[in-house]
Amino acid sequence: MKQYGIYRLEDVTIKNFEKSPDEKFILSKWLFAEWYDFLNSVVEPKVIPHRKLTAGMCTGSVLEIGAGTGANLEYLTRANKITLSEPDKYMQRKLEPLASTYSKPVELIGNTGESLPFRDNSFDSVLTTLVLCMVQDVDKVTKEAFRVLKPGGRYYFYEHVVAEKFTGRLLQKILDPVWKWGTTGCHLQRDLIKSIKNLPYSKLCLSKFQFSLGIPIVIPNIIGYVEK
């Protein structure tokens, strides 16, 4: 498999983004990436305040795990160095040109959140937004996020979570198979609060709220940070 080396595209450094003409084409993932920004635009006005409270609060050297198509990039105004991790090759193709136009240096890597290629205590801020629902191993990702965080640094998160009430959990259980298929891997039933609270933090700030799309069904969300 051919792999890019490290190179500069204006102010973008790209590492470990793999491409191969023989690599299997996955239609569902391609479609999801191609339509992601359009679909996201439906809810984005309601999401922006939460991006400002997470991405907008990141300072210093910042790592975003699961950067997708780069929706948080414009809110990382307090960062002086930005590293974006995105393993999905279809998302990468959308992320690269956006990162190349950003006003600050950006490093792109193709690693998953479960295997970050950084030393302990490397970043002032780490960020995940609407990502932990998609990863293979939530506990590994949150532990990796905490590992690469500097002492006194903060890991900011904004995620949807499993419902607290029985009726909500039942509805999520019914919808989960179709939802995972349509989103190429998003899980509705993950207890992300437990994973975050298991981290050896010195401070935890976590708020729960119901995300409404203007229909009777609401989605339980959490937002906050842990401090190392």
C-alpha cells in the first residue's frame, strides 16, 4: 500500500494519509462523507453554541480526534498549533482543502483515536465532538485523549449519549441498527458518561441536556471537559 510521506501544502502538514488504487471502495462511507456537510447543515445552527463551548475554549497546542470534514476548525481561534486526526479516507478528502485555507498551521494525521502517535503530555487541549459514538473502543479513545494531554490541560467533549429513562433507552435500542447503517457506524446506546468519569482527572465539568430538532423526539447530550 502506498503511503504519503510528510509534505507541506501551504500551512498544512499531512502525515499517514493513505491512498491506494487497489484499496476497496466503500460506497456507504463515500456517500456519508459526501453528504455529511449538507445533512449537518440542517442541525448546525443548534450545534454552533456547543462548538463554541468546546472547540472555542481550546487553547495552545490542540488535538482534535475525529475531525471529520473540519466543522470545528473555524472555532479553534485560541489555538496556536492545531493537529487534526481523521482516519476515514473519504472525510480526509474533504478535510484537506479546508485545512489548507486556514489562517494557522494545521497538521493532519490519519490515525484512529485508539492509537495516537504522540508522547504523553503533548497537548494543552484535546477535543472530541460527536465522535465517541463512532469509534471502535470508547475507553481506549478517552484514555488516549487523556494520555497525550499535558498536566493542567483540558479534554473538551460534546457528545450524544444513552438515554436515562427506560422509554428513551428502548427507543434507542429499536432505532440503533438502522441508525448505525445509515450513519456508517454511529451508536445511540453508548454510556459515554461512565467512560469519561473513569478517567483520573483532577477536575470534571459535565452538563447534560436534551437536544431537540423541533420534533417530539429529543436526543440526550453531554458537554464539558476534564482537567488533567
